Amino acid sequence: MTFDGAPWLGATDTSWSFIDNSGGNDLSGTFSWTLDDGLKASYDITGGSGLFAGATGAGSSVISITRWYSGLPEFLEVGTMHVRTPPTTRVPEPSLTGLVAAGLMMVGFGAYRRRRADATRG
């Protein structure tokens, strides 16, 4: 996950992205945090690509800073994120009943043509 901006250096609103380098299934959105009884983060999902095309959703988490290295934090984040994607359009497969009905119609049409041809010969 990549954050645009530096939320730990004082910015409370920024954007984030998750880039799938192998499959093109990227996800992105906005991020904000507050210091209410600990460090709490809120995520809004605003889009994506591949499997996440048109995605929306939200998430929240609690962040615990465990150590600082050269001005950057090491942290543990625990939370949930709910992602909604639009339904995909599916091509309906023919049902067995439809295939049987089509087959019977073809047999009936063939029998009708044969009977009509026999009647004109006689």
C-alpha cells in the first residue's frame, strides 16, 4: 500500500493506492486519521482497475506505533475494509429445457416438410 503525502508527518487527509504488479487489479481511495483515544484511520475506496473496476467502499483501523527509525514509524495496523464492486454482466447459458424444446421443434419442422413433400408427389 502506498500513501501519497506523509500522514505521519502531520497531514490528516491524503490518498492511498494498492498496486497489483502482477495482475492489474489495483485499488485506490482516500485516507484520514484522528487522535481520539489512540490513532484511528478511516479509508474510503474511490476506484480501481481489473477485478476492482468501479469499486467503492470504506474501512477503518487502529494504528499502534511500535518504533521510530530515522523519523519514520514502524507500526501495527488492525482493522477492516469492505469493498463493493459493480455486478458483472453475465451471458445466460441455454437451459436444458430450452435445448430440448428447440430440438423437438426442429424434428417437427422436418417431419412437416417431409409430409408436405410426400403429399405433392401423390
